[in-house]
Amino acid sequence: MTTDERARVLVVDDEPNIRELLSTALRMSGFTVFLAAGGGQALARAERDRPDIVLLDVMLPDLNGFTVARRLRHRDGNLPVLFLTARDAHADRIAGLTAGGDDYVTKPFDLDEVVLRLRAVLRRSRPRPAPSVLRCADLEVDAETRAVRRGDRAIHLSPTEFNLLRYLLANTGRVVGKTQILDQVWGDDFGGDARIVESYMSYLRRKIDATAPPLLHTLRGVGYCLRPPIDQQERETR
């Protein structure tokens, strides 16, 4: 791991000796390290320092680690958490994973094991690059060139129409609701009328489904779904 690729680790433990031991070992292993002695301080440092992973003790003087993990995950559902605790009971392991933990190391711990576990969790949590070309039946969308084709026909979309279609394609076969679409396409700070989703779905249908079997479907009261025509689905399942 090179210097400019250093992962940022937030170490949360109320014992000064353990914080110092972990800080030294992790820095020597190439990590950038931030320290917190309690749950409240951990939440504040996570907000300020934006760590890539959190090494979190369960037994803290103010908030327990499970509560901290839930609050961290509420802010950032992609932030990985590795629990560090003297507890070794099966029930505690389950509680840690349920609270949003990605792994669990018990005290007394081996420093090399902690480093290996951190790196393993970071590898698993890195997002895989999305494919540049998305397809469903004869519909093809190139995310890089923003070209859209249905069969031999080129389709011209506005930026919002393109983003909406790309989101639906990325969730092919799944039903997505208006709230999900607004969050992902318009952004969670959108303050307009939610009926804008209906309008843009109508625009897309005119362009995508005008001269071919429909791919865009509405489930009234539930949401929208992009899926292959029924006859193609049957062929694919044979």
C-alpha cells in the first residue's frame, strides 16, 4: 500500500495503552490512523475525518460499540466496521454483525491478525466498477458515451431521462419505488413534486417502448420495473 493509497482507520478504544499499541502498529503497516476514546468522540471524529474503516471496541464508557456502529451505518451504509472486544460469546458475535459489523476480533489479539483482518474487510468493501454498457433485451446503454440504442434505432435522451434509464437498467428485474428513484436520480435534497417521476417515466416509454415490446412497467402503488419481454424471459429460463 503506497503512501497516497493509505486507508484511513478510526481506532475506538477507551484503554490508552491499547489505542497507542494499535496506532503504532497500524501506522507502521501503512494506515493513516485517527483515535477516539469513547462512542461520542468516535461519532464526531468519523464525521470530521471520514475514515475508510472503523476498528471499534464494544465496551466503551458512554455508548457501547453496537450503538456506535448502528449510528455510523445510519450515516454511511458503506462504512465497514471491525469490532474489537474482550467478549467472545457467540451471542455477542451475532449482535456485532447484526449491528453492522463486518468482522470481529477478540482480546487479547494478535497485531498481525488485526492488520490482516482490516485489509481483508477493506478489500471486500471496495465497490466493484460498474459495467460501462448495460443491456436488457435489445436495449443497450453506454454509460461512458451516453449512447442509447434499442435494436437498430438510436434514441436521444435528456440528461435526466438518461440517468433514470441507467438506474432502472442497473436494477433490471427489480421493482423500485418513487422515493428510491428520487433519491438516486434527482438527489435526496430534491424538494419538488414526486409526480415528476411519473412524467419522466412517460417520456421514457414514448422513446424506449414506442415501436417494440415494452420493457418499462408500472406496478400501481408499488413502483416501476424494467424487465425483458415475457417471451424472452421464458427462453432464458429454459
